[in-house]
Amino acid sequence: MMYGYGEMMGSAGTLGLLTWLVIFIDLILVGVWLWQQIAKK
């Protein structure tokens, strides 16, 4: 029972890490795009 619970927590942790990684990359890309827009003016 505890083993199955541990497996679920492990997969949820990996999914959460991937989600945060995608959000982090998106924020960097948006920041670079905004910086380019400001630099053009």
C-alpha cells in the first residue's frame, strides 16, 4: 500500500517539476521578446 502511494507521489513530483520547467522557459522567452521590443524603440 505504501509502495503504491510512494510511486504516485514520485510521478506527481516529476510532473510538477516538468510543469515548472516549462513555465520558467516561457517566462525567459517572454522576457527576451519584451527586451527586444523595448530595444527596437
